[in-house]
Amino acid sequence: MTAIASPAAQPNPLSRGIRMTVIAVVAVVAYMLILWVLLFGLGGRTVANAFPEALQQTVNALSIGAIYALIALGYTMVYGIIELINFAHGDIFMLGAFLATVFIAGITGNNDAVTNIPLLIVLLLGALVFTMPIIGLLNVGIERAVYRPLRHAPRLAPLITAVGVSFILQNVALTIAGSGDRKSPQIFPLDWTIPIGGAQVSILSIFIFVLAMLLMLALQAFVSRTRLGRAMRATAQDQEASALMGVDANQTISLTFLIGGVLAAAAGLVWGLRFGFVRFDLGFNSGLKAFTAAVLGGIGNITGAVIGGFIIGFIENGAASLGYSRWSEFLVFVILTLVLLFKPTGILGQLTGDRA
Amino acid sequence: MTKIVGDPNYIAVVGPVNSGVAKAQIPISNAAGLLQCSPSNTNTALTVGDAAKALRTKPNNYIRVVTNDAIQGPAAAAYIITVLKKTSVYIIDDTETFGKGIADSFEAEFKKRGGTVVKHDAAPKTTQDYVSIMTAAKALNPQSIYFGGVTASGGARIALAAAQVGLDVPFVGPDGINDGSGDTKDSFLNLANKVAKNAYSTLAGPGTFEGKDKFDADYKKEYGIDATGYAGQGYACTQVVLDALARAAKTNPKDSAALREAVRVAGTDTTYEYTLDVGKVKFDANGDTSQLIVSIYSFDPAAAKGKGDWKYETQVDAAQK
Amino acid sequence: MTAAAEVLRAKKVTKRFGGLVAVNAIDFTIPEKSIVSLIGPNGAGKTTFFNIIAGIYDPTDGAIEFRDLTMIAHARRAWMEPVLWVAIPAVLGILTALIGVAGAPQGTVILGIFITILALLASLVTGVARGPAYQRFLARFGIFRSARPNDMVVAGLGRTFQNIRLFQNMTALENVQVGMHSRLRAGWYDALLSTPRNRHEEAFSRARAEELLELVGLRGEGANLAKNLPYGDQRRLEIARALASNPVLLLLDEPTAGMNPNETAGLTALIGRLRRDLGLTILLIEHDMKVVMGISDRVTVLDHGEKIAEGTPEEIRRDPKVIEAYLGAPAE
């Protein structure tokens, strides 16, 4: 079984948290500096105007990386607890994006920016409060109705079923919303930016990053320091033993699906805000990237999924920044292959420990 | 198509709409000698070059009343430089046959006319993050953007992302984004409405012709929807087929197979000049029209009851160059 | 002894795996505050019987009463549960569709859809929670489901494993806290809102876990990962974890397996202390006859899934059937 690793599993969680933060900050700054050099080295920019661009792109990378990370958490947690690659998770994200879009469009009625700050906050909170439980419960319901009866079936059965569920969800969206792009209200005014170092950092990017970080920190605290979080880790390590300690495996698995769905719904909301469209097959590509992120970070590992999500975001952004957008998917999978070649368990694979 | 070919009652076909579909249909209709007139296929490879030859085993049966992408792309380049007076452009295509082809022909013409292409990037339709791509585009300071592709492969998403990063320059695209008003589901204008104020699109045929107003009014009366895109061309194709049928009938064909062949011969006659709603037209041996007109549209936010629509601006006639 | 003083009664418990009878019609009782041992040669059905009591396997026949409640029996109509779970929303949905087709006003149809979704969510939530009311509702339809392992823990059963199954990547303290799971109440909303209950419970469970670690002789080891503890300590940690749920009955599956004589003596003393100080009833599977004969009040002998003898250690020692059963496989 795979464990969901957490800082509390280490003797000194605080120092580990600080170390991780420092590594993350150094990595982000390093990316920005490398991009800066590459932009004026290869991209034909001048040294001076390449810097704001590099900064801007780093912010973009953090935004898209945060979205991938939120989705990847759903893959990794479900894999950690029942060793199922939940192919339908990307489509859960897509439905979250649709639901958030429906909610916001239903209230604002059009596609315009909302400059009234209290109204904007109410809209954002409302969209989260509306979509998160619904999508979370939908995910729970899918597990209850479809995966649970197959819990003890051969591993391939739930896997194929997950693919089937993915198609069902996609087709539900296709039937209801049609095959084209549906516009999603971009309620953040486009001119809300903060000038930093010559770049215009949009408030929306900051919102996306901060929201994602808050959710991930809350998840980390939940998993490492609460009764249900402990039960989740115990179930991930040894389902039978934890049942014999009084942990209801079904309830814990439902909780895992609930959390995965909730995070995917949040990702769906910020997706619509940032890119202005939703589409029935959105979950396929995003899901694939997020799944890759989870594998890259070490599937079953929560911190790994977050790191993997950001890495994928940075790779894609790097390719786009240097004008090689068409190669971004190629690059993502080359790097995945390289990492798995040298570390088959993913970047943080060692933290998952006993793979029985 | 196989079904239509097998039924002797069919003597000609108007269509298809998409170049990709035409590519699959032409070999079948060609083998059966069935006249096909497309109102909207613009892919150059359907009529010109080895690729076009490979589709045909018999004499040509395929004609189209719109001109091809080799004309459409360059027309946009000419418009940007001569009318919009922008001398640099950022090009992005969707990596697909149509999008890449038209973007390449645009790029060649733009350079030929002395313009600067700051970058020609490509993003497949599965791309997630267009914002990063547009951030890179903005850093290159282009005076305009040209998009090679269709709405479904990212047209509106790119326009939205450009607005997101504050890249506020003319956004020009081919007929792939000229797909209806802001009221039309899935259309470019429906999706990119609020950021489309600087958007332009092209159509590979005349955007206006004598009696267009009456045509539009009649169309609306008959079908209850506004005439969009290539509606006039669809009518033109019907005129071609009827004209060909009238001339074929004069040869007194003995049976339906002979009639079908006679219609094909009459339809593809390179010497005959048709008088269509869109003007006087001849077809060359490849099936391409003599009318090398590309029309340019801009965005009119007030049209379609405030939902916005494409407004005919001008037309570029490559034949008069 | 009176009936009330029996913690556990097994009545004609039978378990068949395909054609193999692993446990055959065993009657068995455990008096309160006693130490009962279950012995027998390898493959005698001890662990299967143990697992039935723990709620891992449903018996093919017979029942287990735990603290005077029938907890475990062969499941009846369990397949009906998911059907019921879907049936109510489905009927509502079909009704809605029918009135929709019949031309009811749009508002009514939307209301119908809304009610259907509510019913679906309601059955979903109750189905996940499986609370007592839900179980009673099922019982009304003749649906009986055996208690699952976690239900048995809630009812007051704790156990350890023959081969250690600690949560290796969690600290010793966390292992014990997981054991306390069923005795704590904080839900996800407590965690989310960081309610006083949550903070109070966390503090309480830590303190209690420290106490239990001290009881089994692992004072100060709480911060170590379970996998880093020495073997004997891991066995002790398993006992602490099992104790964390405040059990009435403790099942110990070969607690001294793999221990040296020194460690064995220490553990035997600990087991005795558990009964004396905590008033626990203990069921033991053990191969070490010295341990069995030393601390058991009663011993039950299984062979080939049958109970062949039962009585005090003295009686068992003299029983010819037992001696015969062990001839080919003498006591280890």
C-alpha cells in the first residue's frame, strides 16, 4: 500500500516546512532568472525588457501550476488510498468549471468585469460555496455507486470503469452544453494589476495562487493534525489494520473523494476566471497534465502532487515563453520519462515508503 | 457520399462546407463523375498541386465559388499593411492543415510587402494556457496579431488571453473565425465578444454583391435566421448547378448516367462564364473560380441587437493587382 | 456463570471457503475478565475464527453475540441495500419525467427535479454515514449486514496482529491516536473551523496516547516512526494501539511470536497486568505453551476446524485428544 506522506510523519515538521518553503522560493527565483537569460539569449529580447517579461511569465507559471496542483491532489489522494487511477477526476474538474460558470453567469448575467469589490468577493465566495460541496458530493456519489462495488475486483476492472465514468461525464457535459467553447465570465477587471519590477501582475493571478495555497495548506494541516486526516493516512497504509482499529474504511474513502472533488471544483472556478471559457473536453487535457503531475511528484504523495503540478506549469510556461508552445506537451512527457527513468517512484517517491 | 453516388437520381451536389470533408468526398464523387460545387472550401490542396491530383482518378468534377487560402491569407496581409497601416505582426496558428497553411501564406505575403513578422508561433488546440503565450507575444511588441485557425481550435481563447495580458492590437483571422454573430452559439464573436473590438476576419469571396440586401432579406424571410458567412456562395453554387443542368439538357442525354456526365461536363466547362449572384465567374481546369476576391470584415458591437456581428469593410481583389 | 457475565458467545459458527470447511459449528464463550486461549496445530482454523469475531469474515452459518447483541451472522439480502439506495430517487425521477411528458408546467417539473436531486443527496449522505437510523431502516426490509471490523471496535473489541501491522510511516504516538479514532468525535467541520472541540480532543488524545505508551513500557518513544522501533517494542506498540479504543475484549494474535524468552516473560507479565489493572477480557492465540498454560483461565483447542477440547490448562494438558492432535506437530 502507498502512504499519504505528511510533515507530521517526520520527527521535526516545522523545520521541514521551512526547508521546503526555502527550496520552493529558490526554485521559483531560479526559474525566473534562467528564463530571463534565455529570453535575451535565445528569444531576441534586450536584457532590460526581458526581465519584466520573465517576471510576468513566472507569475503565469505559478497560476497554471496552482491549477494543475489542485487537480493533481485528487488523483494522488485517491491513488494513495485505494490505488485507483481515477481517470474521471479531470472531468470532475471540468464539471466544477461548468458549475462555477453557471453560478457566476447566473448572477451577473453577462460577461463583464465586476468592479464592485464587495460584490466580487460575494460572487467568488458564493461560487466556491456553491460548487465545492456539489462537485465534492458528486465525486463521493461516483465512488459509492461505481467504484465501491468493484473494490475487491481485479485492479483492471475499476480502472476501465473509471475511463467509462470519464466518458459518461464528458458526454453529459456535451449533451447539456454542446461541443463548442462556452464562455465563462471573467469577473476580474482586466486592468486590475500591480506594477512590480516593470511587469503588470494581475490581481487575478495573485488570487489564484493565494487561493490554491490556502487550500493546500488547509489540506496539509487536515491530513497531518486531525483525527480524520490520521485515519486517512492509516487507511492508505493498511486498510484492514485501520478497520480493525475502528476506522471506517468506506467513510474515509468517501472523505478522500469529497476532498478531491472540492479541490477540483476550486480549480474549475479559477480556470474559468482566468481563461474565460469552459468546454466539455476540458477535463481530458487538464486531467492528463494533472495526472502526469501526480506521477512526476510521486503518486500517492500529497506534497509530491503539488510540486509536480507546479513543475508541469513551469515546463509549459517555459515552452510558451520561448515560442515553442507546440512542443510543450512533448517536453512535459520527455521530462516525465526522464524522471521516471532515474526515479521510478517520482520526485518525492521515497516519502511514500513501504510499497507493499 | 457513397450512397449519393450510387443513386442515379442525383445529378450534382452542392457542398461540402469543410475542406477536410471535401478531401474525403472528392475521390468518391470523382470516380462516379458527379458534379460537386462547394460554397466554402478554401483549402488550396483540394484543387492545386499533386495532392489535388491524387484525389482524382477521372476528369475534374469539383468546382468551388470561393477562392482558396493561397489568396485568402495574403489578402489579410495586404489589408493589415495598406489599410490598417500596421507594419509588424505576431502570427499564431493551430498546427492543423488549414490553420498552418493559411498562416504560412499570410506570412509570406506580409514579408513580401515589407512587414515584420515578430514571431510565428503555433499552439495545438489542446493547449491549456494561452495567457503565457500571449505574454510572450506582448513582449515582442507586435502592431497586430494574425491567427491561423478556426474558433474551435482556439481563436476566441487567444483573443481572450491577449486581452488578459493587455495586448490591445488588431486581431485578424481567416474565415474560420467569421462564423456568425455574437448571438450564434459557439461563434468567435459569442465567446470573445467583449474583447473583439479590434477583431477582423476574412471571407474567401465577395462580402457584398449587387442585390445583397435583397438576398439577405429574402434569406431571413425564408429561413428565419440571418444570412451568415457563405450563404450567398451557397446560392451561387445552386445557380451553377441549375445552369449546368439547363445546358446539359440541351444535349438530350439518353439516360440518367449520361445526364450526370453531361452536367459534369457543362459544370466544369472552363470557357463558360456564369452569371451568379456574386458576379460573373469562370472556373479554371482545377475547378477554382476566376473571382479572386477576399472580403474583410470588422467587428460591429451594435449589430445583432447589441450582441455584435461582423460588418463588411472592404474587399481585396487579387485579380486586379 | 450467568449469561450476563459472558462477553462473547459464538453459536455454531461455521465458515466454508468453497468446499473447504475452515471452521465447523463451533460453540464458544468468553467469560468476563478472563483470559481465554485458543490453541491448535497450524491450519486448525484459529485465525479464521479470530477474523470472524473481528468482523473481517462473515460466517457461512451461525452467529456471534458480543455483549449480548447479535453482531455477526450470515448477511441477509445485503444486495438490496444499494438497490434501495437508488430506488427512491429513481422512482422520483421517473415520476418527474412522467409529469413532464404529461405537460405539467415547467415550474412543477423543475421542482420535481430538485426534489429528486435532494432525495439522491439524502440517500447518498445516509448511505455514506450508515448511522443507526439508516441501519434500522434497512432492518425493516429484512436486510441484515454483519458488523464490519470498525463496528466491532466501536462495540468494544480491540486486536493485535500475528505479523505486525503498524502504520509504519506514522509516529508511535500517531499510531495510538489512530487506535483512538472511534472514541473521538471531531468531524471534518471541526477540523475546518478549528473548533474548541477539535483542539480539546487533539490535546486529550495526545495525553491519553502518552499514557498508553507508558503503560506498555514505551515512554518517550512517541515521536519515533513505528518502523524505526525495535521488534519487541513494535509488539508493545500494537497492544497500546489496540488499547486506545478502550476495548472490553482484547484479541491478541500470537503476541509473543518471534520474541526471545526475556521479552516473552515481560509481555506475559504485561498481559496479566492488563486484566488486573484495566479489567480487560483477553482472547489469546498462542503457540508458546508456557505462556498459554501460565496465564490462561480456560483453553480451547481447535483441530481441522473442530473444537476438540475445552477446559482449564490442567485438563487440557491431560486430554488424550489434544495429545493426539499435537503428536505430528508438537507444541513450539
